[in-house]
Amino acid sequence: MAETRLLPKIGSKVKINLNKLKDRLPAKLIDQISSNPRVVTTGYKMTDGRSIGITVRFQNGEENWFFPEEIEKG
């Protein structure tokens, strides 16, 4: 389980690490991250009971979530 003290704070600017998740994303989202991987954290999401996901907002206003290991400090 992810330790909450290691998660970025809401409002933090982070970067999506595309190399760690290309295999599970639709092409449109891959293109969006490729053009600008920097996002702002907007909240947290309980995933499968073993981890906490991080919800983020892209520059165009769209939101998505990622596992903590898929993002880096901005």
C-alpha cells in the first residue's frame, strides 16, 4: 500500500512518466502526455485496495488518474 506521506500534495505540479505506462493507455492519452507531461494533482483515488491512485488535471482541463510510481516530481 502506498504511504500517504510519499504522495504528492494536492495542487503539486508533477510529471507523468510515459515510459512506465505506455502499454495501458489509449493513443489519445499517450499523445497528450507526449506533448506535455506536466500536470497538477487534484486528489487521490483508492484503487484495488493495495494502492492509492493520484488524480491529475492536464493543461486542457481533462482529468485522469495514475499510480504513484507512474509520476515524478515536476
